[in-house]
Amino acid sequence: MPAGRTVNRSTLRQQLTDALRDEVLAGRLEPGRAFTVRQIAEQYEVSATPVREALVDLAAQGLLESDQHKGFKVREYSVAEFRGMVEARGLVVDGIHHRLAVAASDLAPDRLAVMRRRAEEASRAAGAGDLDVLIGYDLRFWQELAAMVGNPHIAAFLHQLRVRCWVFSVPHLRAERDLSGSGCLWSGHEEVVTALARCDEEAVYEVLAAHDVVALAWADRLAASAAAAAAAAVSAASAASGNQV
């Protein structure tokens, strides 16, 4: 196969991977939704091969589940799994916050300025409850933050966790009536940059730890709400059964 054709196919594969990831993160491909390679290929008007490769990539990233006979479906994460992901990223941050502060001392001013602009946009979107804008800036902000550590494996792991957390969060957040005032969105991006600019290791840790506190408190509220709904359903079913008797 000519080299040019290989590059084109690889590029198409990545474009499809990015496009489908955006669909999942935006909630347009909702958790549990099943689809086939053929359906996606027809939707994007491309051949099946790069679509299959893109879907396999997303399954490897934990966004999709594959069934050899039925195709793919968007992964549904439980509250318990979300808590586990938050705790995992918290443990990683525990181990790298010192390296972040040290790396910040050698950070070029223009790079810090770029991070600050992204932090401002992310914080503004969080305050306004604009999920689509928030997710984009949040992911890019954390990618740059993790890259400061200088270990691509850590950066890739943190990015994967963050994407999975958003996959879980988006459907629940879409159901919230007032994202800007519910306290379920973290908006401390600017505080992180300010702490980094001061090379303040303790402040960096405190701000990032506060992020996990917000996420875990929100998970507790979701779990309590689900438990209350289940109890109400049982009560209603019991009442209906009693009325029939």
C-alpha cells in the first residue's frame, strides 16, 4: 500500500475517533446506546475499516463496550466506578503535586499565559454551566498540566481518567436544572495556575484536592438520590399491590 494512502487512512481513523469521542462527551451518544460499524460508516459517509478501528480505539479507552455479534455501545459507568476513578486520579495527584510545583519554576511565561487563558475560559464556562465549552477547555487544561510532569504515561493515564469521568458525568449533569448554582461543577482552574505561578506546592495540592472533594460530594448526592428513588419505587409498588388485594 502506498505511504500516502496509509497516512490518509490513519488520519481518518483519528478524525473519527475524535469526532465520536466528542459525541459521547456531549451526550449525543448517550450511555447504553448501541450501534454498528455500518451505521456509523453511513452516518459519516466513509468506509467501514477506519470506523471499526476508531471504535476499537474508543473501546480500549473505556468509552465504548464491544460485542462481537451486536456491535458497540456507549459504556455506562456506575457511581461506584466514578468514585473509584476520582480516587485514582487523586492518588496520582498526591504523587505528582510536588513535581508540578518544581516544573512550574522552569515554565516559560508564554506557556503559563496559555494555561491561564484556558483556565479562565474553563472557570467561566463552569460558572455559566456551559458543559460543552467547559469539557473542551477542561481536558486541554489538564493535558497541559499533566504534561508538566514530563512523564507521558502519567499524562496519558490522567487524561484517560478525566475523559471517563466526563463520560459518566455528562448525562447526570444534563439532568441538573441549574449547573451554575448546584455546586457540582469544579471551577478552580485559575487557582491552580495562580498557585503554580507562585511555585506554591502546598497550594497546588490543596486546590487539586478540593477538586476531588467536590466530585466525591456530588457522587454521594447522586447515590442518595438513586437510593431514594429506588425506595419510592418499592413503596409505590407495594401500595399498588395492597390496593389490588
